[in-house]
Amino acid sequence: MTTTRRAFLGQAAVAAAVTVPVFGAPAVAADGFDPRPGSDGVGDPLFPTLGNGGYQVVHYDLTFDFTPVTYDFTAVVRMNAQATQDLSAFNLDTDGHTIDAVTVNGRTAPFALSLGKSGQELTVTPAAPLHKGTPFTVAVTYRGNGKAPRAGLSGWKFGADGGFASAVQSSRADTFLPCNDTPSDKATWTFHLSAPEGYVAAANGELTGKDRRADGSTVWHFALRERMPTELLGIAVVKGTYLYGTSRTGLPLRHVVPQGEEDTYAPIVARTPDHLAWLEAKFGRYPFSVYGLHIYGGYTDALENSTLTLMGTNWFKLNADGNPTYENTMVHELTHQWFGDCVTPHDWQQAWLNEGPAVYYAALYSEERGWSRMADKMKATYGKLDAIRASDGPPGLPRGLGGTNIYDGGALVLYALQLQVGQRKFDRIMGQWPRRFKDRTVTSEDFIGHAVDVTGDRSLDPFLRDWLFGAVNPPMPGHPDWTATA
Ligand SMILES: [Zn+2]
């Protein structure tokens, strides 16, 4: 994401803990089988009930039948998962849905809704307990309305066209589907989105087919073959037009722009191959099988949804000097496809690993275009970061999301690293990161270890630790004159 408007937790409600049956709990079986409820959170420092314990999702298949203007929808999510403990019950994160039916391994399963800290918890009790390590399937049939009240914030963004786009980072995928809403659980996805005449559907991944129905609506099928966390869910039903292209390496590009404004946006999205080439020279091949921008009037921010960056129409103005500096934001979100989407923070306290590189490389792009100077930006950040460390936490230990500490502060950590090790070694650290940790979830500790491994320089361990976790800025290499009040 680009600015500070992230989906924060709503007012913390009283958490309803998963009910542990006191009576009738089976004794541990002779084979060690000891089914217990999975936890209602995975222990994210910033979002304690985000995600759920006891299983990992392998694949989500989402059928979503949305009616524009009324915002009603009916849906089915089918989940392939694997138990990571013996499970008597498990939770999904959800918010604002009417749950009609749940099955586990094809058998009807009792379920209950309770209030969690960032939405609701859907507790499912399989007819037969699940053994650790075994795959299982879950299907949830549900319905709702895009504008229905939620326990927490909503991830729905509405345009004047009566449609919607999803912007769910960091904790609101559960306003679209019951899911394991933590970045630490990445899965592959398929989507089946219906759109009436005059509307198009969009989703992460490749468009694999369309089926026209008797009522004139069309079901659009998409597949994302790479693993994606729920926070990067990018689905939409809008009055839009698909624009197609190809990168210089043959990557298919597909963009969705507002209907009737194709002439405005075609030259803008046509900048994407240059941006891709610029970043691929640094990080290697783009890590997904398709890319594009969804430009939508119902959104005012920019968000790196996997393979389909969402940007508001408000971005695309020339600056006071007549320069298209919105390209910096396009580069910011595209950088995230490597840093955040392909390599994903294990929990939200690691968010600087997303935003630091995105801010850094957007600033570098801006400098190379002659629009601004990296050193000026970094000196200004250095000047104010000590106060921000005190109020919001240092870049590697933020007390919340959306702050300068993880955005410009994260970029400042990278800038310091670059000055410390030199350009060549810095380029190797950053270029090998997405290759080494492709498809995985990572922590600051992984990054520190990676920098030491790539350079063979053990002094980078305390160096990065001071920058990431310290109460005050360390001296900036090469700039002893920089001060916290500069
Ligand atoms: Zn960002």
C-alpha cells in the first residue's frame, strides 16, 4: 500500500474464546490421537486473533455471485487444508456474513459465530475429528450484502458504477469470505465471479474462461497458480474495460480501466513494461504469470493486490512541474509483487519488509527520472524518525500499521545498508532476497541473516538490529552531519 490508510482493528470487542469442551473430552487415544480445538489466532503481535491455529490452507476456491447496485451476494468458498494438529474443531475468520451451511470432508458440520477482536470467528466442529497431517476439505455456503454492518472495518470499496473492488489489507479479507486471514498462510486460488451485462469481473491471476448464463450474466473464471495470502485478495465487479499488453519478456499484461476512459488510461498502463523491465533488472523475473493495474474510481489509495494492483483514478495527474510522478506509485506497487506478494511478511510486525523496499525503489525511480533526490528524502526521514521511533515504535517493531516508521523508516534502513556495504553488495542482498525466499513468509531475522550470508559480513547483524529495533537512529554511514532534528 502507499499511504497510511490501512485497515486497522476496529474497537476491540470482548474476544470470545473458542469453547473447549470440559465434559466428554476424549482421553488421549492409545495411538496418541488427541483432538483439540485449534486456536482463534496465530499470535500476530498487532492482530492477536487474525488467522487461526491448527491448520494451513492449501487452496481456496471462491464462487461469488454479486448483484451490482443492491450489493447483495451469495457465495461458496471451498477450502483444501491440512491439519497441523489433531483437531476437534477449528476457526475461520469472517465478518458480516450469514452462514447457511458448512461441510467438512463432505459431511455437514455444526458451526457457531462469535465476536472476535477484528471481526467474527466461525467455529466449525467436524463430524469426525481430524488427524494431524491429514488433508481435509471445508465448504462454507454464505450470503450477505457489501454494505452490511461489520464488527470491524470493511474491505469493500464502492464506485459510482454500483460495483465494488476489494482492498482488504491487512485484516479484512474476512469481509468477503470466511478464511484463514493471516499473511502466514498462503494458498493458491481459483475464482468464479458473476457479473451482469455491462459489467466485468476481475480477480488475482489469469482469466481462464467465461460462461454466459441464461439471464445474460457471465461467470468469469480466474486461477492464481502462485500462493497468495488473504490480505492480497483482489476481486471486483465493475463497469470496466480490459486493456491487454505484453512485457518485454513476454509476460501477459491485462489491466482494467473505467469504461469510457480507455483513451485516458491506455497510455498510462502502457508504462508498465518499462517499470517491469526496470525492476526485473534488479530482482530477476517477475514472480507471477500475469500482471496489470485495476484503476477504479471507487478507491483513492493504491494497493499491491497480487498480480492486479488496485489504484484510484485520483492518482493520475501530472505534478506541478508537469511530470507523471504517479509513476512512482506504479513502481511502488509493482515492487511489492516481489516484496510483499511473492515474499510475504510472516506477521504484521514485519511490514517494513514490504514497505521499505517499495518506498526505496520508488524513490530511486523518481531520482533516475530527475523528479526528486533520494538523499534529500532520506535526510528528511532521518531528521524526523527518532521522534517517530518513540511514538510509533522503530521500523522493525511498529506498534501499529500505516506509519512513517515502516514506510519511509523502512526505506531509510535500506539506504543505510546500501551506504554501509556499497552498491554492488546491496544489489546482491536485494536481488537475491526474492529468489531465495520466493513464495515463503519471512521475518526481520530472515533479512538480517540473509544480509550476513550474502556479504559474509557478520557486523551487519548488529548494524541492522540497531537500525530496525533501536530507540534512536544510529549514525548514517557517510553522513555524520545528519541529525535527528535535521
Ligand atoms: Zn506499499
